Amino acid sequence: MSIYKNIRSAILSNIVKPADRSIGIEIESIIYTKHDTRIPVNSDQEYCAIKFVNIMNEKVGNNGNYSLEPGGQIEWSSKPYKDLNTLQRAIKKHNNLVSGSLKKHNLKLITYGVDPLFNPDDIDLIDLKKYQLMDKSMERSGSMGKWMMRCTSSIQVNFDVINSQELEEMVFIADCLHPVAAYLFANSPFQNGEKTNNKNVRNIIWENTDKSRCRNLLDHGINSSEDLINSYIDYILTVPSLFHIDSSGGIIEAKQNIGERLYDLENTGGLTRRHIDAALHQIFTNVRIKNLVEIRGADRTPEGYEITPAAFWTGLLTDKLIRKKTLNILDKWSNDDRKLFNYAANSLNTSQPGPIKKSYGEWIQKFGNLALDGLKIRNLNEEKLFEDFFEIVIKNGPFSIQVQKNG
């Protein structure tokens, strides 16, 4: 079997029936001590992020699991659920569990997309080889990789798909509409102790993290839903590897790009699904494909609004009629329109020009309303999980702006 067939097989290995589609969420959070310092990442002398995560996993039961991001950010990964109301109940359980543990250890949650006080030089990396290698690689491939790894937190949404065409449509729409999510869920009001004003800071950080594996799929030549999976495979095979997996499953330094490594393994009979999964996990575009669709463009939203990115994307992507309406709009956009739209996502100014002579703000409203329509079509009373948030943001601006005005 060729490399293309192997990767395509891995991508489509989790196809589900429409009634079995599930949605999952990953919520990252920065944690401070009572002295307004970051919780230590690695420490034998004091309570640290590793110990916090171990305790959380002992307590979580069947409500997902906890892990650590490179700078000690805590990540909760939900189980997949068929509806957003059940997912929301799981999020509330997670919040209650975290709240109790924070109180017990005199810690506090920072629910922003960028650390408000500290810069990367203040933060240690978790002592794992893959993150050390990633850190070294990103020094060469972008200007803000250290910020991304140590000082950002986000919310990611995962979707099962029912067939390859749907996957390609969902990925294309999510890539085109990243600037809408980047505005709606912007929640990074401070950086280095200063107001960020209209800068969409976490988006700017990701834009400058790694030019080969981040940003939008459009930046890597993927500009259509047609044959998108093969185009995605073409792309990832050219990306430099961050690390390789050796024969025993250990992490080793990379000396080849992803394609070279996979072809060598195939030619020597050593290629396994583990190697393909490792390759797929080394792509950090705003929407990426694994054996599901993962959308990564939202800042860590305020507590109580964690479900909103999942609700927005569920409304836009899971109903066939809404997808068709959205694709009909996007088909009228040129590549230059899309580049203009992606550039707009670096600022929270809604008067910026957008595609086909409509403003950035007009498109945000248009697609937010389409998302609400999609949630209503699902007929599961899920629209309430996005509607109030959307009204607040349209009226007062994203929480990045609201917090600065109120603070």
C-alpha cells in the first residue's frame, strides 16, 4: 500500500453513521499561584503542574482526562458526545472539579488565551523530549513559537465525520471561516501586563509560530474542498519533522521531513500506524485532520462560555443544508478575498474590508447567524449555548475588548 493510501486510510478510519456522530472539546487553562506567579511545571520541591494533573486524573472518573501543554497549561479533553447539552454538563463537572482542586491548593485559573503577565523567558518547559525538540525547531521556523508553547491557551473542537466528502467540506469551511472564530472567541486582553487594545494577540502568535506547519490551509496551497484530503497529504509530506519515533516507540531527533521519513519506513517494511499518527499530530494549522476534524482557532473563553466554540462550529458544519449555503457563499470568494479575510483576523476592528466588498463585521454577523440556524435545525435546544454569547459579542465586542474596557 502506498504512503498516500496509508495516510488516507488513517484519516478515514473513524467514519461513523450520521446518528453516531460525536463532538468533543479540549479546554486549556493557565494556572497561577496565590502570589500571581505561574504554577511551576517541573518541581520536586513544591506543588507543580505535573502533580496537579496526576491528582485531577485520579478524581475525574469517566469525565474525560487531563494532560499538560508544554508550558504547564492544564488541558482537559472531554469524552465525545452526540449532543452539545450533554457536552455542556461534562464541562460543568470539569469546572467544578478544577475549582475544588484550585481552592485546596491556593491556585487560580487564568481564563485568557494569552498569559496576561509573563513572557516565555519566565516559563520553563515540561521535561519531555518531544517538547524540547519542538522548541528547538520553532526557533528556526518562526518568531513566536516560544510564546505559543509557553504562554497561550485555547479551546479545540473535534468532530467525527460520516464520509470523505463531508470531511473535505467541513475542513474547507472551517479554514475559510477561521477569521470569524478568531474574532468571536478572542479573549486575550493583556500581554506582558499591558492592554492588547485591538490586537488579536493569540492569533498573531500562531501566525508567527511556524510558517511550515501553522496558519491556514490556504497558506499551504489548499484552496478548495475538492480532493482536499489528497491535497492535505501532499502538503504534510513536505513539512519538516519535529521529531521521529524509533522502533521502540521512543522520541528521537528528526533529520528528515515527514515525507522522507515515511517513505524510508515504508521501503524498509517498518511503517506502522503509530508513525502516521505521529506525522498527522505534527501539523498545527487552524484546522487539521487526524482521524477526525480538529478545529483550533478559539482563544480560551471565559468560564461559563467554554461550550461556545463547539456550538458555533456544530451549527455551521454538521447540517448538510447549512454547509451547502455556506459553501455557496465561499465559492464566490477569490483567493485574494480569503487572504484579505485572514489578515483581518489579526485585529479586532470590524470595519476592516472583507471579501466581495463587505466588512469583516458583516461577515462575522452573517456566519454567526448561519451557525444559529444550523443549531435550530438540529432541534436539540442547543442554540441557547451560543445565542446569548453571540449577542453579547456583537453588541460589546469580543471579551478581549470587554475586559479591557471594564478593567
